[in-house]
Amino acid sequence: MSEHQPPIRYDLQIIESWIEPGSKVLGLGCGEGDLLCALKKSKNIRETGIEIVESKVAHCIEKGLSVIQGDMNIEIDDYPDGFFDYVVLSQTIQQTYNPIEILQKIMRIGKRVVVTFPNFSHWHVRMQFLFSGHAPKTKQLPYAWYDTPNIRVLSINDFKQLSHEAGFKIIREMAIRTHSANRFGQTIKFLPNLRATYGLFLLCDAQAK
């Protein structure tokens, strides 16, 4: 990344550090391509992105990224087994109707899978619900219950349990405290399910050789 390129979001910086140079990377729901762009510059990856919002795809293309517009649930079926070194599902799993099915699909096409999500078990969320009696709204989950794109709510502990039950091996995990667009943050090691705002996981198929 050049000195003129501003740092990407803190959670994306961590993902960037997990990706090996020269890898083939698929970004699902890649937004305006901030992570893919940073990886292309710093790690010389071969990037592919899938994004459903047309305007965001246009921004990606302006950055010189290989991104297509489409529904990731449909588009990923076209790729052969193990086609990508990494598949990144960043802050998207809580918006999927069948998280296990989508994880199984991307585990088929990716040797490694990165999953990140806002931690619904953060103490601020718990306290809001306890004292207000209303569905919580935070900087990480800023929507009212009736207009939210998040159709699932999960905690760091929930995702660990899902990974175990679905047969996914956790290679690396990190709990962090940061805001949704913040370039700075910190790693949370003590009581992460209570104190972290986001969980980040690097997975593989436990049965893969």
C-alpha cells in the first residue's frame, strides 16, 4: 500500500495480514473493494469479487478490480472445487438465510475461508436490551428491528459452536473492539464474547487433507 493510500478498516487490516502473498482470493459481498484493493497492492493477489449492489461494483471496477454483479448464493455454484486459496465473507453471514449452507458452499470452492461478523453478545448490546426492553441499536448494528438487513444475530460463542457442529476447523480466531468504519481498534483476549464488538475466524474443512 502506498503512503498516499489511507488505511483500511481495522477488521480488514487483520484479514489482510492472514492472506498469503500471491493467493487467489474471492471476496463475497465485497462492497466497494477496499480489502481486495489493499490485498492486490500489498500481497499481489489474484482477486475476484461478487457484489449485488451495482453502484458498488462500479466503484470496484474503477479501482481496476475484477468484480461481478450478482447474488453470491447463485454465483459461487459456478466455481470448481478448491478454486480459490481464500474466500472472504466479511460482515455478511448475519444477512444470510442459511449460514451453514453458504459456509459449506464456500468451503467447497475455497481452501481457506475468512468469516467476520458483529458480536451480538457485546455488553453494550446486553445492557441496552436489559434496561430499555427494546431491540438494541449500536454502531455495529445500527438498524431498527423492522429495517435491518441482519436476519440473524450471533455471538462469538455461537459461531464457535456452529463451526464445531458443521465440521469446520478453526485455524485462527481473533476478537476485536472497533467501530464499523474505524481504522483503529484493539484485540480482546479477556472475556471476548462479552467485550469484543467483532469476531474474526479463519476456517478450513476439518475433513480436508
